[in-house]
Amino acid sequence: MDTTVGTLIVAAVILLVIVAIAWGWSRRKQAQSEVVTPPKPHMGIKAVGEPVEGSYVSTTKAGHPLERVAVHGLGIRTTGELVVTDGGVIMDLAGREDFLIPRRDIVSVDTTNGMIGKFVERGGIIRITWHLGDTLVDTGFRARYAASTTPTVDRIREMIEEAQ
């Protein structure tokens, strides 16, 4: 009898935590409903380098690495590829819709050691700051191979300089 009651209490607490997390996520999505859908990659853009394999970390409000953007699937971590093109940066994501960070919307690119839920060695995450509609956001991507990080950041910086 004692183990049954204890098991039921633990199960109830776990269920309560899951419900609280789901409620919080839905509230965050409602609060961010003004954030526009990111553009989809379109025909006619050409890659300017090889795709970089790795992990899409998340998109957060710029300057707030712990404030995840929940709408449009931007807050969900997944594997994928980052592709630098003549039209911007494509996030080719596994199990999710790809999106394009248009060249004209990119403000800056650098590296960081962490964003919400993912903290790594210094400079291990590529962070692209860009305008998603009226919202300034940071998108993080961690290359599978560390040797890919610096050349990718350099290519994106060259693209930003050419666009100015």
C-alpha cells in the first residue's frame, strides 16, 4: 500500500510538471504572436560554399540568450545544415521547415559559447543577428566539426560587407 501511494504521488507531480511546461510554452507562443514567419528558401539562390552540418540551437530575442522565440518552430533544437547562399543563409533543418535568413536582414555574425539550453566551448556556436520582421533576433548554429565554424563566419561576414 505504501509504495502504491508513493508511486501515485510521484506520477501526479510528474504530470503536473508536464502540464506546467506545456502551459508555459503555449503562453510564450501567444505572447510572441506578432513575430512574423521566417521566409522560406526560394528557387534561384545559389550556395556559395559547402553546407555545414551541425545542430540548430535556437532563435532568441537579440541580446537575450535565454529568451527563446517559441513561434514558428524557431525555439526547437534539431540537427540540420547551414548553407550560405548569394541570397542569405538557409537553415536546412531535419524534421522541420527550412527557413531563409535574407542577406539584407542580417545585422551581424559572431560566435558565442552559449544560448538557451546549449553551452559549449568558447566560440563554439555561430550566432547570426538579424531582423525577423520588426523583431531583432539571434539564431544559433553549432557546426558538427569545429574547423567549419571560422570559415562559415567569415563567409557570412563577407556577404554582409558586400550587401552594404
